[in-house]
Amino acid sequence: DRSNTPVVLIGGGIGITPFMSLLRHAAQERAARIFVLLYSNRAPDDAAFLAELRDFERLLPSFRLIATMTNVNPAVWHGPTGKIDARLLGDIARPLPSPVYYVTGPPGMVGAMRGVLEGLGVADDDVRSEEFFGYWDRGPRETSACTSSAMCSTQVSICSWRVRKLSTHTRARKRP
């Protein structure tokens, strides 16, 4: 039973969207499960749901938000800057007992985070990822829509929610 396994959420840009239902449910239920969200955006104005995520920190003692900005004026952002990297991810995850990782965002970021997690020794079965293809002006068009066999073929219970991916497949996207 992994219902109390800590969860590390890694989101970039609009990749935050699937995490919001999960976090809203956890806040409503006052879940004891540990949730850590690493959320990367270019600037605070680009960070969807940032105010609500900050509210979750007050409402849910088991939730921690680490928002990073990659292209921001230091006068308007006083938090962490730069991309999520192995050092930051290792510092956050190291104290957690065998967390499961969920990664969503643009394909380039998801691929990079999967590589970082692999480099940190995280087993592929402990990583679920989903790529958002709304980033047409950035990165490659051809990528795997479901990169983890564990994500694609098993059920994962999080706060009473069931996520089920049935098969691994590849999508090829072409520029308009």
C-alpha cells in the first residue's frame, strides 16, 4: 500500500493543470500525505494558480511549494530562480522516504526531469510523466506521449483518485 508515500510534483508552465485537482482534493480532505511541488515558470505573471498554490501551503501543513522563475527581474521576484536541476531536486527529495514523482510540462522539460531523476537513482517505476503539447514554438514536435511503462499500465492511488493509463504510444506532431 503506497497511499501514504510522499509525492513530488514537478510542473512547468501549464503543466501545473493536472496537479490542481489533486492538490485541491488533498486540501479539502486535509490529507496527511506529503506533497512537494516544484513549479517552474519564466516569470510570476506566467505562473498559473500561483496564489492558490500559496494558499495551499497555509491550508495543508503536508504541502510545500517551491516556485522557481527562469527569466525574471529580481526586483519583482524574491524566490528561487533558474531551472529545476539535480541539486534542487536532490535537496528537496533526499529527506523524503521513497517518494513517487509526477512530472508534467513541455516535452523538453519533462525529458530533462526524467534524466535528472534517473541520474539521482530514482527507479523508473517511481516516475510518472505527461507531456503537454501546447508549446508549439518551443522544442521538438516528435516525442513520446507516455514515457513510463508504470504510468501507462498500472493504477496509482493518490488521495482516493485513480489514474489509469492503458497503453504506451508515440505521437508525432508536425509544424503547421
